Amino acid sequence: MLFLLSVPLFLLALSVSIQCFFAFRKVIKPTLIIFVLVSSVVFYASLNYGTIFDYGVVESIADNSITEVLTYLNYSTIIFSIVFGIIPSIFIFNVKLIYSSFAGEFLSRLKLLFGSLSVLLFIALVFYSNYASVGRNNRDLIGYLTPYALLDSSAKYLQRNMLYPPPHFELIDTKPKMSSDEERVTVLVLGQTARAQNFSLNGYEKQTNLYTKNWNVVSFTNMTSCGTSKSVSIPCIFSSLDRQNFDRRIANAKQNVLDIIQLAGVDVLWIANYNTSCKDACKRVKQHNITQSEYPELCQMSSCYDEVVIKQLDQKLANLTHSNTLIILHIAGSRGPDYFTKYPSGHRYFRPDCQRSDIQNCTNEELVNAYDNSIAYTDFVLAQIIERLEKLSLNKKIDATLLYTSDHGESLGEKGIYLHSIPYVFAPKEQLHIPLIVKIFSNNTDSKCLREAEALPISHDNIFNFLLGLTGVESTAYNASRDLLSHCRFSDNFQ
């Protein structure tokens, strides 16, 4: 009990020691106000969602659009920010500072610093074993030091992205080629924050896959993500670097699988739902970012339902210009916390569902129902895409493939954690275990073989080689051992 009581005193003394170095006449008030305002936001996210403000979270914040950030704005965040941020800032602003001589200020600063350091030293000596034990066994706690963890991560982000020159762009294959002139259409559907355990295809008790189950799809049950945020996962999916060696800065300075496939002569198109970013993975291929004005009947104030990508897909399939085409459909999927905005009212299969973005104020049943509705709606969209690929295959004798996965998973209150972006080493399985659904219309594929591979462990590291194999692109970057789908092709030209 005494150890627990010492923690707030320890943190107060630590804070005073740090801020002694910023307590100058014209600087102290703005500094403290900024600290308090930032701390109120960080405190809210940590308290309600379990967010740890490490480098990955800062990178995600920097990458997010204003519209995405505004999804976190609700009455709870406003009230919380007023009480813990704005009101204390007003008090700080109104404090009347009395300045003494330089010598007097210096002496006062030394006294304050000596006093705070003495408290730190005393607590460290008395409770050293407690702090050492807790620190070793709970290394993620450093991420909850408000606001210093955020400031440290922000400084690292700025240093890494603003001060370092970009590395030289590396070509990993200058002469990829198509293995044959066989006509193919490959559609990769890239979802958001979909976790595998909420798919009835994987054994979930609620029927969230009512539509795709009728198509006899293959669902890989042991699929994991490269990261817990899309800023990491999306570039990683298309990079030749595996998760252990992934570095976004290095990955951005290398050919990715889309570059290689396009260089081989395949028509590559990235179609994104409104306000959905590819995190630089698609910057060298053709893109179409759907706007609200294109399909106003399927859009709301800040988002569009994922049926908009089907509309755009129809246009592309009706106007194929190459014998080999790769289409990436980047959907909103189950991106939170406003899950209720990701599905139309006609797809509210599970009720009562949480109809607000401050999800911590919903019951667990309401929250899970809203999330499951978003999964079920994604399933509806996937079935619509599969139907179109089947028609394409039957009518034009084209090999057609659907590959669906998610950028990462999502926490829905398990162990008090919500949303995602927990550092990978500490991340719960809910944020790492993701779906992978495959449907292939081709006479060259053994469906029984695919079924037998459903339980094999795979990850985002495999997608690079899946795409090369499915599009029939021969490349020196191709690794057949990581392409499980290649083992199920009757005529495999890959070496």
C-alpha cells in the first residue's frame, strides 16, 4: 500500500524536476498550459481506450486525416478536455508571477530542484525493489507517463522524418515479367480493424458471414498482422521486408510488390473509400480516391459506406484495358470508434448496437453488436465482389481471384483496452489475429488443397508473394516458400 501511495508523489517530483528547466519568465505559462492541454487529451485516451503513446501512435496521428481524427470527438472528450485541460489552463494563465532578482530566481530554482530530487531519491531507496520489479514485468507502463511519453515519441518522429535525408530509392527487381498471356483479374480487398475471432467463418457464434459462406470461400484461421496500426501494417503488407525487419522509412525507399507487378505489365489500380489512406504504399500506381460527391446516396457527413467501392469496381471491370489486372479495394471496414457509421440501417443485424463514438459509455453488448454489424456489412460487400468475379470468369473465361484481409485487429474492451495501436510486443491477440479470405475462380487451382492449408500459420509477410503468384508475375523477389497458394496450383510456372 505504501508503495502504491508513493507512485503519485514520485511522478509529481519527477514532473517538477523536469519542468524546473523550463520555468523561465516568458516561457513558463505557455509551457505549462501546453503541457496541461496535451495531457488532458492523452489522459482521456489512456484512461478510456488504454492507448499507449509510443512512436507508432504518433506516426498514426501524423498520418491520419482531419476527418479520421474528428471521429474521436464527442461530448465525453469535450467535457473531459474542459475539466482537465481548459479550466486548469485558465487558472495557470491567471496566476500572477512575482519576479525577483536573477540570483534570487536561481537560488529558488536550485531549492526546488534539490527538494524534488531528494524526494525521488528517498522513494527510490525505500521502494527500489518494488519499482524494479514492476518496471521489469510491465515495461509498457512507461508509455503511460503523461505527457512525457508522447513528447519523447514526437521528438523521435520529427527527428526521423524531418531531420534525416530520405534514403536512396532501391530497385529490387528491374526486369519482372508475366509468366504467360493468360487473362487474369485479381482483387485484393484491404479492410480495416477487422479481427478474425468475430468471423463466423472462423467459428464465431454469431452469423457475421451470412453472405460469403454461400460462396464456399476459404478462410485462413491462423493469420496475423504486421502491426497494430495501419501506418505500419499497410506499408508492411506490400513490402519485401518481413515484420521483424520492417522499417517504414526503408520500405518507402524500396520497390514494393505493386511497383514490381506494374513494371511487369500488369494494370494496377488502387481504389479507396472516402478518407482512406494507403500510407504511401500506392503512391507509384494509379489511384482513385472516391469522394462523397460521386455517390452521395451512399455517403454521410464524414464517411461513405463501402458499397461505393463496388460501384467503382463495376466501372473498372466493364473497361478492362489489359489482359492482367490487379485491383486493390481499400475499404473503411470496421474502423472505429464510430463503428455505427460503417454500415447502413438496413444492415443492423445485431441489436442493441452502440450508436455513439464514445464507446466506453456503451455496454459491452452494444459495442460488440455495432462492431459485428460492421463485420457483417463487410461480408455483404465481399459477396457482391465475388458475384461479379464469378460472372467475369464465366462470361469472359478469365481467371478471377478475391483476396481479403485486414490491416490489423481491434480490442473491444478486453482487459480494459479499446481500439488498437498497442505496441506489438505487448499487443493482445485481438489486435494481431486477423482474417484472410480467398476465393479463386480458375481451373488451375485445387480447392481441396486450399482447404487443407486453412489452419497453417501465415501473416502479412505472405501477401507480397501471394500477389506475385496470383498475378502470374515472375520476379527475382518471389519466394515460393511464402506463397502457400502456389502449392495448390496445377500449373505453377514459378521457380
